[in-house]
Amino acid sequence: MTALARDVPQPIDLILLDASKGLYLDILRLLEPGLRQRGLVVSDRTDLDGGDGGRAGAYLAYLSNPANGYRMASITTEALGQNFAHDIAVRV
């Protein structure tokens, strides 16, 4: 993850998280200093626990807390007869 912190062009307009749910908050915190105001954070499938010890929940709680500077909404999509949750946050 150190490469993420040092090799990402600034400013950042969009962060798309689609990896280990337990890393979402760590990745966001690494990239957050470069995320511009009104930048988007889109995360895939945070409805899954994934055995991460509740860290996806910590990520969602972070984005949901207005003190952290985000407005968040969840959307649901359907594919192959299944529903999937996704979260979109805008940095305010």
C-alpha cells in the first residue's frame, strides 16, 4: 500500500474500492488527503461481512459520520438473480 500513498497523481476525483473489504478504510485514509472536494468514493459490496472482523462496518461508519466530511448513499443492483449493495460517498 505504500505505492498507493506515494505514486498516485493528485488531486483525486474518484476512488473505486473493489477489493478486500477489510482494507477499504485503510485505503481511503491513504488516498483521502488527495481527494478533492466533491470527489467520489465508490465501494463495492460492503454488505458482505467477508470475515473481516467488522472492518467493512468501520468503513461505512466512517463515511456515514458527517464529521468526516462525506455524504453517503447506498444503492442496490441486481445481477444473476441476486441483489448487491454498493455505497457512494461525496466529499463535502
